[in-house]
Amino acid sequence: MRRERMFLDDNNSDIIAFSLYQQGSSNRMERERMKAILTRAIRRELTDRQRDCITMYYLEGMKMKDIADALHLSRSTVTRHIQSATRKLRRVASYYQR
């Protein structure tokens, strides 16, 4: 007996992803969950300056020197803000991965 091929579209891919997540094997669902957690953490856990620095560095792809010039800070201050923000976000992420 020959099986009919099933193609993934938006409707059934979400169903499949959800069923895999229920079994604990969906990387996509886990990424979406972690993205939501980190987005909340960026808003709630970081200072305004840390948020500005990390956004400019990771999302806008700016160099630390350019961020320092834009925010009227020294390069070492920008580096410290990015490092402390990264530590905070890693701590939040590790808490939720347990």
C-alpha cells in the first residue's frame, strides 16, 4: 500500500512542532520560549544604559568605539555595560533552562 506524501504548511507545521515540544524534542519551540524570556529580561533586568549598549552592539551591529561616541562614553565603559548585561542575561537564561 502506497502512502500519500504530506507537505508541511503553516497549519500542520505548528501542530507538529507543538507535538514535538510536548515530547521534549522541539528546538524551535524552545528557541521561541527563550527569546520571549530574554526579551522580558532585557526590558526588566537591564539598566537603560546597558539596554542601549547591548541593543546597539548585538542588534544594530555597531562597534564599541562607535557606541561610545554615540552615547558620549568611554570605550571601556561601553565594554563594562555590555559585559554586565551579558552576565545578567546568561544568569536569567540559565535559571529558565533548568
